[in-house]
Amino acid sequence: MLLSRRRLIALLGSISILPHSFAETSPNAALPNLPEPVTLPLYPGAAPGSEHWTQREVTETMGDNCIIRNVTHPALLAYRPAKPNGTAVIIAPGGGFYFHSMGNEGFDMASKLLLRGFTVFILKYRLIATGEGWNAELDRRLSQPGWEKSLSDEVSNYTLADAQSAIRLVRSRAAEFHIQPTRIGIIGFSAGGYVATRVTLEHSADSRPDFTGCIYGVKPPDIPEQVSDLPPIFMAWANDDNLVPAEKNATPLCKLWKREGVPMEFHLFALGGHGFGSLIHHRPGDRWLDMFMDWINSQVSIA
């Protein structure tokens, strides 16, 4: 049995999934309106800790979406806007730690941010190794209680290291990309929300994001008791998200930011489910991306 349609829809954020529709494409497949990205490896050689991984990276289409599996060489896909506004956004797509949902949580997000002048970097962080039958395996694991921790734990150290390295890399090349080094943020979706939130909680001075977006993100299982130098955070959820519910994931983060007295904006939309990303459903939640971009500008203007 393949990954259930309900969970595929949730993880991929598309209502037009074609069952069992896979076709290998270019590793840098992108939407037609996106410029060709510059690929920036996060490490000069093999990624530390996974030097002996042998799985082959695969890029596939599933319905209308593009997914990437078996990332062993983490990298940033860099996109330059026509008129840079000096702010960079690193995007961490979701996919249950098994794949990157590159369509509505990667490429389409990038194209919309570029139009507003943001310099965009899509983060390909390391993932759980997958082979034949990966979708049935993921379906089974998502049905088990505590899947958020069991899945994230398998690659938690790698994803944190990749996010930290990504922020350091962008900051070190800020002048080249016409970015202000104090205006570098990260936004993550679902499993990518875990990645974005984790690096927001655990960073050094050079790997600290200046702002964070967590969109229906998986909360890190263990939030540190002592947290210093938190940046502002923007969060968006749908109240009918049954895969990564807001009360279990967003609420603890809201409490932490409020306790620390750090600016926070949280939107809970009545409808939208999980995985809505940048898709348009003709619901109030469709406005979250415009809200996020306006929020970034308000934060960097007072930083």
C-alpha cells in the first residue's frame, strides 16, 4: 500500500496528487518563472557525520509537486531578485524528514519572495535514507504515536548542523548577494519548521537567524530551559491541522517567546489543514504569506 492519499495531501499540500505518479527529473528542477539557482554546498567536502552514506539523491515529481529524497550533500539553492531589498530568507521545506516538498514549500515560495525583493535560499538539509517502498514506510510511521520525535531524532543532529551552516554561509557571503548581514532569516514548513525552530533555539552568534518563520512546524521535542538571544518569530497554523496540531506545537513556542519577551506573531486560521504552503485555496489563510512578508519588513525596520 502506498502512502495514503490523506497523508500525501497533508505532507505535499496539494489536492491534485496523482496516485503513484513518479518521474525522475533534473536535480535542480524549478518552476518556469524562477531563474536558474546557484548551488552553494554547505561543506567543502563530505558532510560531517554522514561521510559514509551511500544512498543516491533522487528528484521526482508526484502529481503537481516536485520532491527530493536521500539528500547526502546538503546545499543551498540561491536565487537573486531583480531588485534586492537587502533581506535574505532561507526556506526549509517539509516532508516528514523523508523528502523535501519542493513545490509549494520551496520553488513557489521562492518565486513569490523574489517578486518582493527578497534574496532566497532553499535549504536542502539531510534526510532519512529511503529506498523502495519508502512511502508505505512513512505512512506506517506517521500513524504511530510520537512520530514527530522518532523521525526527527534520526537526523536531528544533521539537520541542526545543516541549518547552522546555511546561516553562516549566507552571512559570510552577504556582500556578494547584496544582503545586510543583520537581515538573514529562516522559514520552515512542517518538518522544515522543526529545522527552522531548532536553529533558532540552538545557535552561536554567527548562526543566529535574525527572524524566524514556523509554518505548521513540528516543534522540537525538548525545548531548552535556558534560551538566550531569541529572534522574533512568525507562526501560522490551520485549526483543522490534524497531523501537526497547533495546540501541541505552536502553543509551547508561543509561551516561550512570551516568557522571554521577544516579539512574536501567531495566526491560527479556521481552515487549511496541513501543508497549505503557498497554495491558494480562496480562504482567509491564503493571506499568510503577505502577512509574513509585511511582518519581516516591520521587524528589520526596527532592528
